[in-house]
Amino acid sequence: MKNTFGNSLSVTLFGESHGEAIGCVIDGISPGTEIDEAFISSQMEKRKGINALSTGRREKDQVKILSGVFAGKATGTPICLVIENADTKSKDYSKTKDLARPSHADYTAEIKYGGFQDYRGGGHFSGRITAPLVAAGAIAMKALEKKGIKIATHISLCGDIADRDFGNYEEDFALLEELEMPVLCEKKREEMASLIESCKRDGDSIGGVLDTAVIGLPAGVGEPWFDTVESMLSHALFSVPAVKGVEFGAGFSFGSMRGSQANDAFYCDGDTVKTKTNNNGGINGGITNGMPVTFRCAVKPTPSVYKKQETVNMKRMTDETLLIEGRHDPAIIHRARVVIDSVTALTLCDLLLTRFGTDYLR
């Protein structure tokens, strides 16, 4: 199992959904980097979601820092973060432990780990494990902000309801910071919430698309061929449960464009080189060009739905039907936005430390 990501800055995840605790170890944060525990708490709140639109599981998600921080600053040694699990109902899973839940990791984990995996709540494969990622990402995001680099994500699509695109980045970023439901258009925000509530009443779920922008990144960041900005971000983004597609800039729309339409023309703005359009999402040749880095993530519907589904009994090797119990989200897209921001921040910190040195974040 590969639970560590990153080069100059690495994050190692540990724990299971219904275990005693979950957490992570961060190695490579520059000594002297400010550790803002209030900001970590505020980011954890975003991940909890909205009561009416989210799971009934209620965790306090208080982050305990065990090492690597002294007097509010990173010491340069590994930072260990731990989050206790409290609101678990493992009995909901014991009845159906041999039944492979469709679109979950139950069957593939059974094959890979020979039945020794913790099946409760999805174990190590649960979206619950994104909690320490958000805690670690909060440290990275705050460090990036000190460098003038900001990250924000909004729901661009939920079902067939589409939000407006980013406009003025600074204004939209400030708006999203205040919103539980990260949708820029108020009318669309209400429509998406109603759609999710409707799916919940129907015992079903809904997916969507998240749109992310990063501003303030310097040009020249990225390590071709295999540690380019796109490849490193994609590696991290696809590690987030439910992310099934990633595109940068115009993405798949490039397939219907001519080169004359797709190319981003350069121009000089004083001493700064900019592009008139940003179809390439701020990246050329795998390296940042100084324009906003933009990408979109497709998030599949929550696979746990309260409807009868066809499956197999992995022990008896028989076809069976499954009706799940427990507490599950009708949509995770509004909760996933802070996870996307977090893995983006961690990846960018790793790339920046590789480019500019281990003390870059100090």
C-alpha cells in the first residue's frame, strides 16, 4: 500500500474510518513556517458539510498536533496530526461485510488484501481519510498565502445545474471563503441545494464537477517530464475518493478547437509576460507561465444509495442483492471542495520547495 505522496514535501496517511483515530505525518515543511491552528479548525469545518445535505455522522474533527511544532512554528521535523474517531456505528457494516457494495473498494480490497482489511465504513478507503488531508492542506494553504498564492474551488456543475465561471478572482475567492455551499451564483446555489435534498428524499445521490483556480503562482514551476504541474496535481487529485476525471484549462474542449483558437497569445504588461486567453490553464510544457492555474474535477455520485442493488457475496461466490444501512451523503461535492483545495496546496508546496529550496516557505 502506498500511503505517502510527495518529494520535497511528503504526506503519509494512516488510520481507518472506524478505527481509534486517523491522521497524517507531514515531512518537509520549512522550519519557521507559521502553524495557524484556528485556520486548521476553520478548514475542517468546511469538510463537515451542511447538515441537511450531508451524512448524519457527526465528528468533532479536532486536530491534535503531536510533533514538529513549537511556539506556533514548524520546527522542520516531521509534523504528526491526529484526529480521533468518535461517532462510529460499526454494527451497520457487520451484517453485509461479505457483500461487495457497488462502486466501493470492497471487492478490490478483498482481492488485494486477502480479507484482512478493515471493512467498517470503508476502512482505509473511506472518504473519512480525507480529514487529515484537509488538516495538512490547511498548513500548506496558509504557507502559500504568505507567498501571495491563493486557491479556491466552486461547484461548477451539480446534476444538470451549472454555476457561472470565475470572474474577478479576488472577489470570487473572498465570496467562496464565506460560503458553506460553494456556488458563486446565489440562484444556482439554491437550485443545487434543492436537487441534493431531492436526491436524499429519494434515497439516491448526485455527482458534479468542481472548478479550481490558483492565483499568484510564479512562472517556472514544474519538473518535466514526469513531475510536471499537471502530472503531480493529477496524481494527487485522483487520490481523492470519488474524483474520476481531471482536465486543465480548456481540457477536453481542445478536441473541437483549431490551433488558432486554442493558442494563448502572449503580451507584455510592463515587466510581466501574460497571455490574452488562458486556454492552457496557466501551464505550458508542464511548467507554470504565471497566469492562473485552472482545472476541473469530475466527482461521481456517492455510491452508497438506499436502493436495492445487485452484487455478489465474496465468501460464498453467489449473486445477491444488497440494501445498505448506515449514514451516507446524498452528495459529497460541497464537502469535497476543501479536499481539492488541500491536495492542491500540498502539491504546489512540494513543487515550490523543489524549485526554490527547502526554506522557501519560511
